[in-house]
Amino acid sequence: MYFKFALITLGVLIVLMVYRILFRSPTVFYKIQSINAFTSLCVLFLMVYVYFLKQPGFIDLAFIYIVINYIGIVTVLKYIQAIYNDQDKKL
């Protein structure tokens, strides 16, 4: 029963985070932060769902998703930082 409540709550939070990513993020950095929070919520949802189904094999997927998220966010932030540094040099 608690797992269903947790899954429903996480599902609602994921939908709200998608709304924030699409409509409420004023700058690129807020969008990146929202995407990072979205992927964290998805991993948490996956972990609770795996525990609910008693299928430990899917935990590996969650860890791979976390690593891909980390590498992707660091890469995007370095790229954006390089763009902003180049713009400062031109001024």
C-alpha cells in the first residue's frame, strides 16, 4: 500500500518537473537543474518500482541511468561555460 502511494506521489512530482522544464524555467541553468532533478526523480521512481516488484535486476539500470545523467550534465555545463567565457572575451 505504501509503495503504491510512493509511486503515485513520485509520478505526480515527475509530471510537475516536466511542466517546470518546459514552461517555468527562465534560463538555461534553471533548465539544466530541472532536468537533473527530473532524472533523479525517475531513478527514485525506478528504485521504488523495482523494490515493489522484487526484481533486483533492474537496479543496475538505475545505476547506469545515474552515471549517464552525471556525465551528461557535467558535459553540458562545461560546454555552456565555454560559450559564456568566449562571449566575455569578445566584449
